Amino acid sequence: MKLIISEKEIAARRIAHILAGNNVDQEKVYGVPVHHFKIDSEDYRVIGLKGHIMKVDYPKEYANWFKVDPIELIDAKIEKIPIQKKIIQALNKISSDADEIIIATDYDREGELI
């Protein structure tokens, strides 16, 4: 199965319909729409994100930057904090079956960071 990840749900829907015409089924995985179709007997799934699905931050001990030596921030461990938990669950579930993942986010810095 090939998994296509887009930046937004509307983009996921459009990508699926451009590639497969009207031969697209939709399922919900943890409440998240996932578009499914076949091309030449190859299964495809397309899922849209909602912008950033995680954020990063320093641990709480670095919250007050006036009390922290800036040098410490260089080696501080960055925490990954889930924002869109349902989308992350859906991605984890469907990506485990993927042979190939295609990133179809916008062609800009923001799209690359997502």
C-alpha cells in the first residue's frame, strides 16, 4: 500500500479524486477521513493533516530563560508534544501497512516542517 500524506483534508480529497476519479472510497480511522483507491491493483490511502500535528518545546526547567545559561539550551533535550492526537493515531495505524509513504505537503518551508 502507498500512503500519501497531505497538509489538509481538502487537499487529500482532491489528490485522491485527481488520481482515481470517482473510484475513491472514504473510511474513518479514529475519526479521521482516509481516502482509499486502487491504481493498477496497487492500494493507495490518502490522509490529510491539520497543519502541524506536533509541537516542540524545551522541558519546563528551561521555561524561565532569565534563569538559564543560554549555552545549556544547545544540548537541552527537545520535547515533542502531540497536538492532533487522533491524526497521529490514524497515521500510526495506517502507516504500519505502507510500503511507501509519499509526502504531499505544500512546496515551501512550512510544508516541509509539517
